[in-house]
Amino acid sequence: MSQSPDSLPARLFNNTLGRLLDVLELEEQTGEEGGAYLPLVSQLPMVQGEVGNVRLFTGGPLFRVVTCSLAVEPIQLDSHMLFAFTPGTSAVPHFTLDSVKAGEHFAFHLDLIPRVDLGAHLAYMDEVFGPLTDAHAAGIAIEGLSRAHLSPRQHAIMSPWMLANRATEDAFEAIESAVEAYQRHWFDLLRVGISAAALEGVTPADLQQRNLRNKQIIFDPDVDPVWERITSMIGEEAVAIQRALLIGEDE
């Protein structure tokens, strides 16, 4: 794998993962040979060998953390995804970051994934997402950003506070302040929890059922075209293992 730890996408990813591991004291679940949980081997004819990995962490207040890094130099791809999942019965959102350079273009996706329908739970929306409003406004105001190409269906399964943009190099460097702000707020939610008033009428069973259905949609290849592109790079078996970790039907 030709990933450079000094690339801007890798640096943003590593800084974010490092804070998560430091604060939550998670344990990495390694693969059979003691390395990453799942090495990703190229299926592309012009690239041989390992081009990335999937890492898995558990412990603390989380269900699991799944990361995926891909660095494929011949197609100029440097991509890093982090998804930190709270337990199925928790009302605390999941945290996600994508940090990418493709060709000469940078891109990122940052969000807290709602655990209830925001359109029907105003108190939850105000308590959980309201504090992100200033960081969201500062993020979208960064010069050099343009909107990422996401479908209406993809927007519908994320939060309105999502930041998903293409970026110039300077803008990509500047977005780390927003990533830190979102992550700090998420840490606060993990520590304090969600109030009973914000969850009026919502049961743990409701949270668990919605969570699984939501993740099945988020990671559905029919909804997110990235899975088709990744399959051509690393093969169907590796994609199936990764999607199973992300959906978490084993919870």
C-alpha cells in the first residue's frame, strides 16, 4: 500500500481517529496475523498487492468503530473513512468522517447520524444538533468549498448539519476545525447522554429497530454508488465483509 501518513486526507483521518482512541480508550481487533482486521488486496490489473485495510475497534461506550483506508497511486486515490457507532439502543448519534483526495481534488464528508426522525422530534434536534449550528455555519463559509454530488436519498439519511464538500487544498486544511468541533460535541453527548425530554415517546426497542434499518440504507449499494467503484478495486468478498461490519446485524 502506497499510503502516505503525511498526505492531507491521511493526516485529517489519523488526527480524528487518534483523538477518538485517546478519549474513549478503545481496543483494536486485529486480523489473523496480528495486523489490520482486513487487509484490502487490489483486484485492479494495473495494481498488485495490498492497497489498504479495514480496521476494527471496540470498547468504551461504543458498539464499534470501523475504518477503511485505500491508497491506489495509479488511479490517484487516497481515501479514508471512519465510522464510530454507538450501541443500537443509544440515542447518541453515530460519528462519521470521510477524508479523500482523488486526482487533484480533495473532498470530505462529516456528520453525526441522527438516531430518531428529526422531523418528529424537535427537542432531540435542538438538544443534539443545535449546538453544531455555529460550527456548521463556519464550515460552509470556508472559501474554496463546493458541494459534493450526493443524491436526494443520500441527503435524506444524513443530518441537515452534514458537511459534504469538494475542496481546494487550502479549504481542506481549514476544515479540520469543523471536524474537531463536531467531534468535541459528540464526545460531550457520549459523556452526558440525551435527556428524557428529548426522547419523549421513544423506546430502546424503537431506537434499535430504526438504527438497523437506517444503517441498511446508508450502506446499500443502490443508495451509495461508492460501493460499485470499491468492488472493482478490492473485490466482492472484501466489500461484503466491510458492509457487514458497518451494518452490524451481529449487534
